Amino acid sequence: MNRQAIETVGVRFTGRAALDRDPQEDRVEFTCPHCGHRGTKGARRARTRYHFTDGFVQDLQGELTTCRNCRNSLRVVPVVMLHDENEKRRFQAVFSGELTGVNN
């Protein structure tokens, strides 16, 4: 069976609470486009690997994961790093139409 991973947008929250935390303990949050379940996974890349693109600091390589609810493969791309509530509101305004999955 040839199964393709479906893409979804991931968010990595940082901020004041993260200043004293090890960056590898950051979590990437995403929503499964198959079942709608909200999931998290450990952030794999260092913050220095993110680049400013399209108005946000993003990792355009993305990460692979599996939804814990429906067991389908997902490709979380882009992973957007958000620092505060203002960035979170701006992100939701820009990506609101893209938060549903698209076939790869």
C-alpha cells in the first residue's frame, strides 16, 4: 500500500516562559486533517534552523509524525515559531484558511 503523508501546519510556541527552558523541550502543536485531533510532538530542530519567511519565523523543511488518534502519517510543514499573543493572532489571521490538510 502506497500511503502519502498529508500536510498540516504546525506551531511552536516560545516566549518569556521559554527563556530558561531547554529549546529541545519545545513542543510543536498541530491538528490532524484526517480526524481533527489536536496533537503535539517534541520539536526536533534547533531554533537557529528557523528562518524569517513570509512574515514569520518558520522551518520550511517540516517534520514527520503520526496522529496518535487515527494512526495516519502526517507531514507538519511549515512549523511556525510564535513568540507572543500578537504573533499568534496574526498567524491565525494569515493561516486560517490553510489549517486544513492538503494532499502531498
